[in-house]
Amino acid sequence: MDLKQGNKEFINKINNDTTLKNRRDELVKGQHPSILVITCSDSRVIPEYIFNTSLGEIFVIRTAGNVINEGELATIEYAIEHLKVKEIVVLAHTHCGAIHASIHNEKGRYLDPILNRIKLNIGNVDNEIEASKINALKEVKYIKDKFLEYKGNVKAYLYDIETSKVEEI
Ligand SMILES: [Zn+2]
């Protein structure tokens, strides 16, 4: 994996695609994404790919286990107040390492804020898919409680990394 080479290829791709190039140039004036997606940092879960979106279409927060702590809350506020996103989606996924670690009470140097939060969300549920769903639903409730004035939809989705299918929870 060579990031610099990857970027060269991306630039070539844009330069050979007028629609994409125009979109990029238009977006220099400002971004107006309509949806905020909060998902896991898992390298198999790439929201821009999964939802087949392009530059400027979705605003994304990624944290292990798609949980919301202080910094994420600030980013959500920005998305609601300044970007005026019309919808918020918490996108969980199958085979989530953070959910697995939380169920198995794993410890790390700095993992506590994430693992403790998941544990608080899922309680004693030990089925990983069920736990992922409950975790996402609890985060949806948390967002609704924190932004009572927000009028857009706040939904939880589950992405199946085996089939690439997304379903609403
Ligand atoms: Zn994950």
C-alpha cells in the first residue's frame, strides 16, 4: 500500500472524469452534505463506498464501535447547526472488533472510554450481532436526547460485511 501513489492515481482519475472534476471544483466554495453518517473505523466499512456516494455528499464520523464521546458530540453539533444535515445515521456492522472486545471485557491503555460505553449500551448481551444493533440504537437515542430540537431523522443501520447489505435496525 503506497498512499502517495494512491493519491496520484486519484488525481488522474479526477482529471479524466469531467463530472467528478466539476464536482470537486464546485465544492471548493463550500460543502453541503445532506446526511451525517457515524460509523466504525473498521477498514471494511467505508461509508462512501457502501452508499455509493461522491465528494461532498455525506459527512462522516468514524470511531471504533461507532460510539459517541465528547469530540464526536462536538462534530455532530457542527453537522446539525452549521451544515444543516437532514438525516443522521449510526451505521453499525457485523464482525465488529470493538463490540467483540467489549463483550469479552478486553482491556487496553486508552480503550476504556469506548469499551465502557459499549458495555453500558449492551449490558450482558453476548451475541455480537444483537450487541451491535443494541449499541447503535442506544447511540441513536443518545443523539436524540442531546439534540432535542433536531427535526431530521436519526436512524440506526447495520452493515453486513459478508453480503455488503445495509438494513435498518
Ligand atoms: Zn467495528
